Amino acid sequence: MASYFIGGDIGGTHTRILIADQDGNVLGFGDGGSGNHEGVGYDGFESAVSEGTRQALFAAGLTLEQISGAGFGIGGYDWPSQRQPHLDSLKKIDYKMPLEIVNDTVIGIIAGSEEGWGVGIVSGTGCNCWGWDSSRQKIAHLTGGGGRMGEAAGAGDVVSRALRAVSYAWSGRGPQTQLSQVLVQFARAKNPEDLLEGLMDMRFHLRAAAAPLVFQTANAGDQAAIDIIHWAGTELGEMANTIIKQLNFENLTFDVVMIGSMWDGGSLLVEKARETIQAYAPGASMVRLTAPPVVGAFLLGMVTAGVKPGLDIHHRIIENSRNL
């Protein structure tokens, strides 16, 4: 008799719900929109999961009563006090099977590491870092609070550093940099002075979307841009080292899963992060997450139901989910 499992990846933009069987065959998929309770509240979380689940069940031709286990990676689920409100919301939409909820960084670890444990570093618009041990009993994390908590190495932070370099070059406080012309062109400003004035009076807005330009300028050899990317790599590495210290991983062999679009910027970032991490934990291996994170949630659902998926299932569900 076939067994079916649900995985959910709930974030600020999408709520992705995946249904597959015990062999890793994808049967249904749904997207319920924004579900992060920090933005939409717990009622919004419930609504997004309900809609994504409805779509996935319809596509699979199943009911929730036929689901053996479920796993959810939830953006904004950072503290123990938030566990019960999330579980209560899931119960309201009839999630009564064995289930587990974790921060969405953790499902990235499960999907990205064949061992299913280790450290995950998120670097996209913002950044975060979590980890759990091989027993999946001990978990470690940062605040997820961004720059005000000293955890700033996402795309938005890289752009802020680039604007600082442009300001320093204009005022003479720092060296000249190609970032000045690159960002002037991106913002469609007249010159660096017009760019800086426009940023101050809100005519121009440069946010995380400009981060690829910083990588491109660094890869072209601009020292100011290189320094920014190296700064980000060091920061991300130190965030990982904090988690490694919390979990006592220093002398272990384990994966550090790189999650988020910033890691696509190239070797300047990755190698600096690797150097920083391996100086503290030589057995750490950097692994890029290429699978949809919801795969990790599905695998978590299987384990929660008492089914231990082998590597064949891990590989198959990844392959079958690539077009989601």
C-alpha cells in the first residue's frame, strides 16, 4: 500500500506545498502565496498553507486523511514561543498526521546535504544561519535579526557597502572605484554627486537588486568591490563558525549548505567563506543547495512519520522536483 507525505516551504513570498509518495514520485504541488507570520500574521499563515494544500491535494487526487506525515520549513519561525501558534494554525486546517516544523533554513540543510544534518547559511536579500546535529536533537541558530543584531551579509548589505564606497570616493575619504560609474548607470543618475544627492532626497533607491553589479565589478578586478565581497564572505563564514561552536562541530566532518542567490555571485564569496570556516572547522565541506527547499520539508515529513528515506529517495525527489 502506498504512503504519501507532504512538505511545505512557507516564506514571505511563496508557500510551496509538495506531495509525493514513499518512492519520491511527485504527485501534487501548490502555492498559497505569502505565509510568513511576521508579515501576514498567523491567520495569513493558516490561509496560505490551506490554499497551497488544497491545490496540492487536488493535483494528487488525495485527501489529508491519506497523508502519513508532514514537514514544514517556516520563514520567521525563530523562537520556541512561536511553535505552538504555528501548530495550532496547522491543526485548524486538519493537519492531524505526525508532523514537524522547523525554520526554513533547516529544510535547506536537509535538501542540500546527503547526510541530512550540518550547517545552513542563507544569503539572499538578507541572511541567516542555522544548524543541527546528526541526531537531529540539538539545534543552533542566530537571531535572524539582520544588521541591528550584527548579522548583516545579504544582498542588501552588500549594496549598502557599495554605496559607502561610492560616497567615500566622491568625498575623497576613500579610493576611486568603478562602482561609482556602475551604480550611476544603474540608477540612471547624471554622475556620482547626482546619485548621492538623489539617494539622500529619495529620488533614487538602490536596494538588493543591485548586488549582482557589485559582484560583476569585483570580478572585473575593482579593489573596492573585491573588498566588499571578501567582507561578506568573512561575515557569512563567522556566522557559520558561531553555529559550529554552539554544536561542537569543530572536529567533525560535515556539510555547510549554501542557500540563497548571493552564492551565485562566484568564487570570491564562496572561497572567502570557505577559508573562514575551514580555519575553525577543517572538516567542513561547502555544498551549494540546488534543489527546491521544499524537498527538505518532504524528507522531514517522511522521517517524522517513522520512515527513513535512503539516498535513492533523496536523489529521486530532488530530480523529480527540479521543475517546480
